[in-house]
Amino acid sequence: MSKLTTVSHKDDTRSWRERWYEIIFEADTPAGKLFDVLLLIAILLSVLVVMCESVEAIREEYPKLLVRAEWFFTLLFTCEYAMRIVCARRPMRYIFSFYGIVDLLAILPTYIIALPFFEGGRSAQRLAVIRAIRLLRAFRIFKLAHMLSEATALRQAIWSARAKIAVFLSSVLIAVVIVGSAMHLIEGGRENSEGQPIHGFDSIPESMYWAIVTMTTVGYGDVSPTTALGKALAACMMILGYCMIIVPTGIVSAELAHAGRKGLTTQVCPECMAEGHDSDATHCKYCGGKL
Amino acid sequence: MSKLTTVSHKDDTRSWRERWYEIIFEADTPAGKLFDVLLLIAILLSVLVVMCESVEAIREEYPKLLVRAEWFFTLLFTCEYAMRIVCARRPMRYIFSFYGIVDLLAILPTYIIALPFFEGGRSAQRLAVIRAIRLLRAFRIFKLAHMLSEATALRQAIWSARAKIAVFLSSVLIAVVIVGSAMHLIEGGRENSEGQPIHGFDSIPESMYWAIVTMTTVGYGDVSPTTALGKALAACMMILGYCMIIVPTGIVSAELAHAGRKGLTTQVCPECMAEGHDSDATHCKYCGGKL
Amino acid sequence: MSKLTTVSHKDDTRSWRERWYEIIFEADTPAGKLFDVLLLIAILLSVLVVMCESVEAIREEYPKLLVRAEWFFTLLFTCEYAMRIVCARRPMRYIFSFYGIVDLLAILPTYIIALPFFEGGRSAQRLAVIRAIRLLRAFRIFKLAHMLSEATALRQAIWSARAKIAVFLSSVLIAVVIVGSAMHLIEGGRENSEGQPIHGFDSIPESMYWAIVTMTTVGYGDVSPTTALGKALAACMMILGYCMIIVPTGIVSAELAHAGRKGLTTQVCPECMAEGHDSDATHCKYCGGKL
Amino acid sequence: MSKLTTVSHKDDTRSWRERWYEIIFEADTPAGKLFDVLLLIAILLSVLVVMCESVEAIREEYPKLLVRAEWFFTLLFTCEYAMRIVCARRPMRYIFSFYGIVDLLAILPTYIIALPFFEGGRSAQRLAVIRAIRLLRAFRIFKLAHMLSEATALRQAIWSARAKIAVFLSSVLIAVVIVGSAMHLIEGGRENSEGQPIHGFDSIPESMYWAIVTMTTVGYGDVSPTTALGKALAACMMILGYCMIIVPTGIVSAELAHAGRKGLTTQVCPECMAEGHDSDATHCKYCGGKL
């Protein structure tokens, strides 16, 4: 009799944990969807609180409200973190996964600042550290990653095109280094008409910053060439940057189109268990067995 | 006899309304096309009048002409609105549809400003309200939406890619929050060489504004990083933003290509059961059988 | 005998004209290619001369050289224009075609300025007219259009997507008018901290200029929002503009891909003479006949 | 006996060279991959040294360290260059190939500056030459090209689309010349409200620089139109530039998609003669026969 009770108790525990697992980790059930929506709202609101705190006018007007809201969200996310550890099938694996670390980092800063260590005399250095830790709370936005389950196809397309993207980024890097060095040579050490030095091309890293600003078509204008030769080189670089964007676009489009075509294949060969057949295939392309 | 008259009168009424329905709501008949073109011209001219009124030099030179043109277009659009209500098969449905509200908003502001309430003493607050209402008339441009029947395929492609676009926008949001916070930490509270504070990174929202300006490659240059670390982070963000545009492009391209492919294939050959025929095919392209 | 001579003379004339027609209007023969390359060099050099003339330092140093080069190229293009009229199968058609007008405009400005009318007293107004006519010579670059025979496939893709591109441009126009009006309301009539007015949003057209600068991600920074609400609206518009570029890209990609797919079909049905079959078709999809 | 020794010695020599050839020129073996990774790190570090040297603060603090690092990398790359010449199957062909010249240019500047010619009295002119030669060392980054073997497919897609890209660049050139000339006419010679001249549109080349900055959506803002007509023309040009980017994107996407499709289909089924198999297929997907 006691044995039965234990078993049923065990069953209860397990079913209780499994039910919560479905709600917290999955989004297929109505309860799971509701949990996701509530979590989304909580994340956005908590990030909004961090933002408001950084605005001096708001911070001075509602100092208590912001602190209370901060603690409310921290306790909420602590509960969520505890529940996730309890419900997870392999708690250690969750804790050291990307999501686990993000969930921990979302609650840690508030507790750290509340430590007695930070309570004492507020030197400038300590304040800087506190400020840095406080802003870490904005990284809470990464918790949104829980919801990005739709991103899988995207991630795969980008992943399968990684070699080509690396080539593209290397080309950009080469162009930036070369043009940066050339502009440093052409524009470096110039003076304007009143004899004052024009900054912005004083060293290769600064010139490279300009080259990146120009090539990505951002174009702040805080640094811009003043000599005819520099302007001609800049014009060439702009057209290069303008044309270069087409390369990764074409790559990812082709990858996605390919993935889309491949994505139509859901059948598994009953003989060799291979996947990845075209939708118009009637025979397995690996072993020749009928599909 | 009187019955017949009534019927023919009823028929007349119906045919009169139906004839106008075709002209106003449809664009297949020559009269419907002419109506659309005239309406297009009227919309563009009326928006031009609103624009001209906002330019001080023009407003002072032709004050009467602008007021008259304004009333002319308002009465024209009022007639059109009345006709649409009369001709519509379900008037209430039209009135509360998107187009109905746009059509109402296109005529309302002029009437509201003409009310005796706005005639009296012109306090600063009242003038601000009048100005806001007046500018609402520019929303008349939304009436153009009547003509955008071609947009359907586009809207469907965007709609079917909405999940992926949401993922993309979430990623942009996450990047903007993270980089904005980091830049607030790095660049916030800096002073230039003359000891004056440099604004632009004073709070997270301001830093996020900069992050959006940079990531979308707009790059005003009213706010730009001044420290080496800030510039390095900005350079990384620019390259990220430059690369990120490829993701939605690839998605929409793939969706549109897919939609294009889908549009072609609907029939199955009754003889060899092959699929994948073009929509204009009358015979199976594999066995030659009639579709 | 005399008849025969006339005929042979006629033949000679015709063959002479036909030979030149091949050289001037076609690019298949070696002579035609050489003519095209020489013409290309002449066009680029003549445009370079116009450019150099606009730079004051160069104009003052080599005044005679530039005038002589100008006359050299004008006479060269005059010869070419005369040859084209003589050789063309339908001279009137060539003269009133796009290329004919471009070729005429390329030589006209130099002759007009040399007229006695422009020789007299040089009033400011006359100088402005002369300057405008002189700069018209830069439009000579349009003569390059003769060489853009490769553009046909591109032009067709853009032409077949014209309805969608019109929808896209209408959407941009609507967004620009709406955001321009809103920003005029929000930012118009502001003053900076020293009490001086901030220009840039003084009228709807000016706000629309800003909206276009922002939406196309150009971002000069000569006009930028200063209020929190204005910045928020600007940020939304930037993301809209950043996302919107994907729409025409997707459309044209899909059109080009479709054209490419269609481009693979070269067969004509031997029974019903229909074209446009897929490359994997074995039967005509219109009549069912064997291909 | 001596003959045998010679042969085995010869064999040894050949195998020694072949083994090194595999390591240096190929990346298939583990040793070859390790060599590539080490070379990559050496290139990046040596470019970093050149960058650091251009920053005045770093140059003054660690003058000796930078010189030593410079010589270390120069000797390293000299060894690599010598090894490549020794191992290459056709040394002369390697020396005069693109990679050979890049490898030589990567080591030459350091040796040239060490020549006695540059040791003497340091006139301003000489210093400028030395500076230019020194910055040439940054071109070392081109050595990265050894690793870009993945770029082949990309290069082919761009190469096969070269005619269309030339058309695109010609169109951009035509637009830039025309708009540059028009803006020079409209905005040239203006004065601001205080009577001072506004520079930026003083000559056609300067206007063209502005046109390129605008059309590629870089938008520095160092030069921007001030008249209403100029702003209207600029707005049109921005929309043109915003739309124009779609053309090359579409072209390259289509080319890559085509290349992707081509890359998959090479084999013909020997039984049913069907084509269109994936490159990893071993059996025909239509009849199941062995490929």
C-alpha cells in the first residue's frame, strides 16, 4: 500500500514537472504560448526599466519606482530560472547551455550591486564598476532568443554559406586595410587653409575606421577626404562598397532558394534510412530502393 | 401598370447605382479607368496644395487661391465620399473599412477648422491644434491605396514571410539594445578637448538612436563615437548592419520565387499523373495527354 | 551598256553605304568593333575636356588647348552624325530616334555658342545662358547608350516588373509625404538652446527632402531631428527604409530568375509553332505534339 | 653502388621538395592546414605591427619592439618566399604570377628602407618616400589571397555576369556625369546668407564626387545642395540610387542560382537517360539504376 502511494506520489511529481516542462520549454500548448507571451512582455518591460534608469530626468523623478520595478523583474526572472532548473530533464546541461547562462546573467547584476561590498564609500572607480554592472542588465534582451525558434532555417542557410561569407568578409578586410593605408599616405598630415591640422587620417587604424564608415555606406561625415586624389580614391571605394553588397545577398539568396528546394524533401528511404530526397524522386538516390 | 412603372423605376435605380459602382469601385471599364486617373490627379493636386500652404513664401503671396483650391478639393472628395456610400452594396461595411475611414479623414479636417469654435480668439494652443488638424489633410495621400491593386502578390509574399521578418526585426532590436548600452557605457559622459561635454550617448535611448542610425547605414553624423574603443565597436556594428540587410532580402527573394513557382503549378495530368505544369498549359508536357 | 554602268554604279553606292552601315551601326564585324572602341574613347575624352573646362585652374592654364580639343571632337562627332544619316536605311527615322537626337545634341552646343548672337556684349544673363549651353555638352555621355546592347535582358526584366516597381515607388511616396508632414508638425519652428531657430523642417517640402534623405539611407546630416519624439519617428523610418529595399530587390531577382528559366526554352513546336516550352518538356504544352 | 646512392639521393631530394610542396601550396593534408593557419596568423600580426607603427603614441613608446617585430616578420616571409621558389614545380611561373609578386612585395619594402641610400641626410622629400615605402608593407594583407580558394564559385559568377555589371557601371557613370553637370549649373557659384561662397559644386569633377557620395547612399554631408531645385534633383537622384542597387543584386542572384543549379547536374542515368541528379547521388532518382 505504501509502495503504491510512493509510486503515485512519484508519478505526481514527475507529471507535475513534465507539465511545467511543457509550459516553460515548449510553445505548442495554449499554456506554453501564454507563458511565452507573458515572458516576452516581462523582458521588454524590464529592458524598458533599465533604459528609463539611464535617462537622468526620469531617474531623478521616479527613483523609488524604478528600484522597485527592478527588484520585481529580478525576482520574477529568478523564479523562472529556478523553475527551469527544476523542470529541465538534464539540469546541468541547461545551466551551462547558452540560454542557461543568459538567464543567469539576466538576474545576477541586481544581486551583485546589492552586495555589502558595493554599499561602502562610493569612489569614482567603484561607481564606474557599478554602472557597468547595471548596464549588463540590458543584456536581458538576449532572453528573447528563447522565442526565436523560427530562426532555425535562417541559421542553417547562413551556416551553410559560412565559407563564402568568410571569403566576403576577408575581401572587405583586405580592401579596408589597403584603402586605409593609401588614404593615410594621401591625406595624413594635411592642414586646412588656416594652417590647422585636419585630423581623421593621422594613423592607419583611424583611416581604416573612415574606410569602414565609407564602404558600408554609413558615411558620418566626421572624417572626409579633402584632397582631389583622396576624393577620387574615396569615390572608387564607395562604388566598390555599393557593388560589394550584392555578393553576400546573392549568396544567401541562392542558399535560401536551395534550402527551400531541399526543404520540400521529407521522405526517408525505407531501405537505407537516408534523408534529403528531392520531392520528385521515386527512388532513393543513395541505394536505389523504392521510396 | 403602376406596378410595372415601379419595377422599371426600381430597375433604373439599381442599374444607375450599379453603373456608378462599376465606375467608382472597379477599374476594368474605360469609365472606371478614367475615374481612377482623374481621382489620382485630384489627390496629387490636393496634396500639392497642402504642401504649398506649409511654405511661408507661397502662403503669403496667394492666400485666397490656396483657400479656394482647398475648398474645391474638399467638396470634390465630399461628393466622391457621398457617391461611394450611396453606391456601395453594403454602405456600413464601406464606412468602417480602411478605405472608408481614409476617405472620411481626407475631408474632415477642412470642415473642423471651419467650425465656429475655431473662429474666436486665436490663442497659441488653439493655433497648434489647428495646425495639427490642417496637416492631417496630407494623409489624403493614403487615398492612393485605392489604386494599389497590384500590391496583392507583394503583400502575400511579405505576409507569408512574416515569421522570418519578425525574427529579423527581433535580431535588429537585440543588437540595437546591446550596442546602445555598450556605447552608453563607453562614450557616455565624455568631454572634448576644451572640457565641454559631448552629448549623444547620455542615456540608453539616445545611444539606441545612434545605433539605429548607424546600423541602417543612414549615418547622419550628428552623433559619432570619439574614443578608440567606441570607434572599433561602431566599425563592427556597421559591418554587421551592412551584412544583415542580406538576410531579409534573401528571405523575400526566396518567398517571391517560391510564390512564382507555385503560381505555375496546379494541375495534375489525368493520364500520367505528372504535376508541375505551367498555368497556361493545355497538354501534359511529359506524355502529351489533354489536361 | 550605259544602263549596266548605272546599275553597277548603283550597286557600288549601295554596297559602299551598306559596308559603312555595318561598321557604324553594327558591332559584329572587326571593323564595327574597332569603330565602337574608337567612338567610346572619343566620347570619354570629349567629356573629360568638358570636365576640365569647368575647373577654373585648368581653364586658365590651357585656354587654347581646350578650345581646340573641343572643336576637334565637335567636328569628329559632326562627321559621325553625317555618316549615320547618309548610311541609315531610313534617315528620318534615325534623326528622330532617341539616338539621333542624342547625337545631334552632342554637337549642337558648340555651334550655338559660336553664333554671332553670343559674340556681342557679355551681360551676366547672356553668360549664364552660355554656361548652361556649354554644360549641355556633358550630355554627350549619353552617346554611350549606343554600346549598351547588353542591357536588353535587364530592360525587359525591369519593364515586366514595372507595375510592381510603380507600387513600390507609390509606397515610398506615401511614406515620404506622411512622415514629412508629421516631422514638420513635430520639429517645425523649434529653437536651439541659444534661442536661434533650427531650420530644416520649416515646410512640408523641406521635411519631405529630409524624409527622402533618411529613407534612402543617404543621411547627409545637414538636417536631423532634435526632439525625442522626432528621433523616435526618424528611427522607425530608418528601419522602414532599411527593410523596404528588400522589396524591389526580391521582385527584380524573381523576374530575372524567371527570365533565366524562360530563357532556357529555345524549341518551337513543329505542329502549332508555339514557343516558350520548358527545357525538360518532350511534348508541346499547347497542342500535345511531340517536340 | 654510387649510382644507386645518387638515385636514392635524388629521390630523397624530390620527395623532400614534393612533401614541402604539399605543405606550402596545398591545404588538404593536416601539415598543409597547419601551415596555412600559421601563415594567416603571421600575416595578420605583421599587418598589425605596420598599423601600430603608424600610431604616433605607440611608435614613440615601443620603438625598438616594433623594429624587431618588423624584421622578424620580414625574415619569416623571406624564408617562405625562398621555400616557395625552391618547391614550386615551375619557379619562374610562380615568381611572375600574381601571388609571387605579392609575396615579393611583402618583403621588399623593409629591405629597401634599410639600404644605405636612405641612411643619409633626411630631407623632407626623402622622408615622404620612406613613408610611402613603409606603408606599402600593409599590402602584405594581399597574401591572404592564398587562402581564398573558396572564392572560385563567386569569381565565376561575377565573371559570367561581367557584361551586365559593365552595363550597370556604365549607367551609374552616365547618371553621375549628367547629374554632376546639372548640379554644377544649379548650385555652382552660390553664396550663403553672409555673402561667403559655398564650395562643393565649383567644378564638374567636384559635383561628380558629390553625385557619387549621394548615389551610393554614403552621404557624408560635407557637400549638400542648398537651393530648392538642387534639393529636388538630389532627392530624385537618391531614389534612383536606392532603386539602382537592386539591379546588380538581381543579376548576381540569378547568376549564382543558375550556377548552383548547374553545379548539381552533371550525370546522365545510363538506364533511363534522365538528367538532373544531385552531385551526391549514386542512383538515378527516377528509375533507381546505378549512376
